[in-house]
Amino acid sequence: MLLYPAIDLMDGQVVRLERGLAAKKTVYSNDPVAMALKWQAAGADWIHLVDLDAAFEGKSRNLDVIREITKAVSVPCELGGGMRDAGSIELGLSSGVSRVIIGTKAAEPGFLAEAAGAFGPSRLAVGIDAKDGKVAVKGWVETMDLTALDLAREAVNTGIRTIIYTDIATDGMLQGPNLAAMTEMAAAVPCDLIASGGVSCPEDIRRLSKVPGIHGAIIGRALYEGRMPEDLTSILKG
């Protein structure tokens, strides 16, 4: 299983939000490039970047630092936040990341098919945030009638093969991932499923690694609060 340390960016700083709420922000670093290099040295397989300014406001303030990160590290990076049209996707890909993550817009009929046709499905991932099995949008303040499983199936039908699944009830809470939801999603769609939300300790990673179909796990707050070993590769050894 692949490990994806998360770097959430706001005003050029590395931050973490509790349940996606900007009002519950903790700043962990003013040097995102150094943080990316730190996680690479610790054994990251990918760096998971989130542009929170773009996500909340529709306009990025972090593209320059994202470019610096992708130039500095040798592991691939992915970028989410504000991917709402072809222009933002193109701008994101121009920053040097290997793929961008489409979130809220993935639920709009036809958008994923158009994006996959324009940019190629291998350069796209779909981020599905769910609350009680329903898709959550607009900064997690609204839920749709659309289920997470149905949206995942639609994404796979467009050729996209990477889905990042976040249980918003556990994100940033250090209470462990929602294994039942992750297991259900992994069984439902043939894709590379990346689990996100709730990882609090190495044992959470090991539990996720035992679920058939889970390709990787995003690690956020647990890293920044010292709950993970310095050598991330040791988590899955033995």
C-alpha cells in the first residue's frame, strides 16, 4: 500500500483543518517545500497537496509554492482544491503535479467525461467526500442525494482509475478511519482507492492495508502531531 503524506496549503502555509472547517485551522509550518522534503525523506510514495484557498475561494494563492514543491521532490505529487473547470485543471497540471483531483465538480453530469477526454483519465483523480454515505459538497456544508458509491461508479465509467475517498466525520479527528465505509467502497468499484480521513497511528494504516482494493492512504494530522514513526516505510514492514 502506498503512503500519501498530506500538505494542506493556505496563504503559503502548511495547515490542517478539523472536519474541513477554516475556523478550526492549525498552522504547522511556514515552509511547505521543507515539509515536502521531510515527508519524502521519511518514505512518502506520493505527496498529497491541497490548495485550500482555491477550494474555498475559487482562486489559488499557492501555485508558486506548489511549483517549488514539485521541483524540489522526486516523488510524484497530486493536487486538489478548486478544480472546477478546464482552465483550473490545466493550471493545476502546469504546476508540475502528476495528477489533479476533481472534487465537487465530479458530481456535475458530464463534467468528468469531458475532463477525461481533454486531459486523459490517468492525469485525473476523483475526490469523493461522504457523510453517512452521501456525497458532501461545497466545503462539506451540503450533502447530495447522490451516494458516494454511485459517484465512484460514474467516475470509473469515464476511465478514471484513482478515487480518493474521505469520510468527513473522521477527517482531522484522529479517531481512526471509517473501515466499514472504506471496505464497502473498495468492494464496489475496480479502481485504485486511496483512503482519507481519521488516520491516527501506524495501526490504522496496517488495518487499511488489509482491506482488499485499498491502494493507498493519506496521512495528515497524525504526521504533524508526531504520531507516526520517522521512517514511514517501517509501518508496513513485518
